[in-house]
Amino acid sequence: MTKINNLVEDAYRRVEQEQQKVASDMYRLQFHLMPLVGLLNDPNGFIQIDEVYHVFYQWNPFETAHGAKFWGHFTSTDLVNWTTEPIALAPDQWYDKNGCYSGSAIEHDGKMYLFYTGNVKEDNGERSTYQCMAVSEDGISFEKKGPVIHLPKGYTAHFRDPKVWKSGNEWLMVLGAQNLKHEGEAVLYRSDNLFEWEFLGPAAGSQMNELEEFGYMWECPDLFQLDGHDVLIVSPQGLEPEGDHFHNLYQSGYFIGKLDPQTKRLQHGTFTELDRGFDFYAPQTTLDSEGRRLLIAWMGITDEMEKYQPTIEHNWIHALTIPRELKIVNNKIYQKPATELKALRKNEVRYKAVCLEAGIVKNFSDIQGDSLEMQLDFNDSIAGIFEMEIRDNIKISYHSTEQLFTLERKNFKDGKKEFRRCALEKLHKLHIFLDTSSIEIFLNDGEEVCTARFFAKENDKCITFYSDQIETFDLSKWELK
Ligand code: FRU
């Protein structure tokens, strides 16, 4: 038992031992949340209480690989300046000894409650799962209350990631699940007191609402109202690529529909991916005091390429995305960067009506760098082919005749080019957040978003623009620090 009790101390010791090595990595990001050491994955417990935003995250401080996760903790009053708080949860109990897996936070009667999945690997190799609760008076230190939900009949132990919210007088919880037929589902529970939970069955699933074979497991569900609709965000595993869709190993996307208040079934339309780049998974949202639905996601994904990320040499891996605000426009979720990020802007450069000559690559001595925001407003939407190359690693292009946007990068393993494509009728605006080793591209005010990590040579800060015909746009750029 001593080993388990010392887990938190061991984690802090490792942070201290490794901090120089981690900080000396040229790929450390400037304005994204990252682990102090080790591996970060999903954001958890995203919430604003008393004007303070809390973002917890899945954290393995001991390795740059997945393992028995802790909950790390950051807070902020402005979504820009973040404070590292003490470790919120460590995998130190029989019911969470192999990981305090993902979950959510709510506020009730002046206290903060965390709901998370206790992951247990039994001696015979089998997995057990417990939905657990922890409570805090001060929002910093948490007292574990143990399991509040055990695995119901009809499901495998892939049953996790509770997201809790208040609906009228009751509490609802949505969980990611796999039924005994190995189909993914998002199941619901209800409670009057947060301690006793009644199982309500699936709100949506792989075989419901005319979906067929829609994944063997649904991770990290989130169910909320947005602009008069009910939205279920979920990260399904096991979708096959379809045209330009589903090319990452796992997907994150949403269904828009209506949750029947009686049956608690979600009638919904088709699944739409939230991000069309390479590195985006397990998003979580919260409603803040201004009524904004904010989303933050893991800017990474579990796949076979993870282990080739060069930051591993500096004993850390992965980061979270910037926070984004969600809106529904024409039955589609639009994402825009949280307006607070404007506070990071320094040294504005503005060009009115930049004119690209046909077939000539152009660059600007003051439009380059590795940590910046850039906005391109095209006077008309792009006609022909438009391309930008960033730091000799990323290339983005739009072909108006094919109505296709492409994001290309060098892969982590051997630098070979890989790409993701996304159909887009018109492109009239590009809004780019570039950090030392990441890019987030918002197309047409967030109609589509493409997110990727990339690892360019340190001294290559070059950004070039090209069009095969005359193209005019307004260009703004800010350094972000
Ligand atoms: C998603 C996920 C969750 C799980 C957590 C473990 O990335 O697999 O389903 O709770 O990560 O870290």
C-alpha cells in the first residue's frame, strides 16, 4: 500500500526532476495547455465556478505513454492565463487503481463534485469499471466518495466517461458504453441527490436512429442544449473511412436532435465530425456565466503514430486545443476561438487588399513566425487554387472547382506527407492559430476546423502564399505571447 499512498509525491518529484528537460524543448507550446511532464490526454471537468474556469485533464506523469491516469488541474479567470493547481485525483484506491479516467464536474450547494471512471485491471487481466464521485469545498482539494454506479447488465466493462448536468429538478448523466453485441452507445442515468443513480438505458447508439454499425465503443459523450437543439457530442471508435471522412483512427463529432423528455431517447440526424484535421479527440463542453457553450479538446489522439512525436525525447507529449465557442448555424455546429484569446495579440500587422499575382509564390518579411494568429479575408471567395505553406511542414490549399480544402503535413515517423481533405463549397475566410508545434485553422468563421500538431525545423519560420490566378484579400497577423 505504501507505493499507492506515495503516488502524488512521486508525481511531484517527477515534475521537479524533469522540468528543465521539458522546458528546454523547442516544441513546447506558447498558449496551449500542456502536461508539466509525461502524457496528457482528454480534458475533464471543464467548468466555470465563481468566475473561475477549471480544466482538469487525463495525466500520466510517469511516462509519455498511456497508463494509470491522474487528474491534473488548471484554473483561469480569463481562459488565457492559467494556473497549475495541485493534483486533483490520483489512482490510489482499489476502485481506481489503474486510472482515474475521464469525467466531468458540476457545482451544487457551494461544492464542486467530480464524476469520473475508476478503471481497474483485475489480476486475471479483466477490466472493471466504477463511476466514482469526489467532492471539494474549495475547488482545489478533493475527497473521494467512491463508486456511485456499478456496471449494469447488458454492457461490457467499456463503460466510462460520465458527463453530469442538471435538467430541471433532476441530475442527468451520460456515459460512453459498449453493449454486449459490441456496439457503441451513449447511456443515461438520472438522480435526485447525486449519490443514487437510476439507469435509463441508451439515449443513442450504434444501432439506433437508423445508424448501422456505427462503432464498437462510444467514448466521452456530452449532451447539452445549444441554440434550441439537443446536441450529443461523442467520440466513436471503430468507424471505417468513408470518402474524405473518418481518416483518423478514432473520430469526434456530434448528432443534433431532440431528447424526448419522457423516454430519454435522442431523435437525431447524421453524425458530423467536429474537426477535419489530424489531432482532435475527446472534446468536452461547459456553459459559462455569459451563457456561452465553450469546448476544449485533446489536441491529439491515441494511435500508432503517437510514439514518434519528438517531444517524447523531452519527456512530455500532447496538449489541449484552444477553447472554442459553439453555435449552431443551419443545423451545423460552428466553432470560433474564445474572444478572450485576443488578449494574447502583440505587434499587429495589417495589409489591406493584398494582391497575389497568378502563379507567383509570395511571402512577407513581417508575416512569419512560430506563434501567431493570422486572418485572411478574401474579397470574394477563392476562385481557382490557393495555397499556403507554413514552416516547410504544413501546407493548406483550397481548390474552388473541386470545392475541396486540404491540410497536409509531414508525418511524425518519417516525414512523409499525409493529408486530410474536407469538402467546402466556398472559402472566404481563414483564421489561423499557429503555435510552436500546432495549428488550428478556422474556415469561414468556424464552419469547419482543422487541427494538427506538427514538428518543423526550429529556424524555419517562413510562410508563403500562392494562387494560380489573381487573388485579393485582407491580411492581419498578430504575434501571440
Ligand atoms: C479517451 C479515453 C477515455 C478514457 C480516457 C483514459 O481518450 O480513452 O474513454 O476515460 O481516455 O485516459
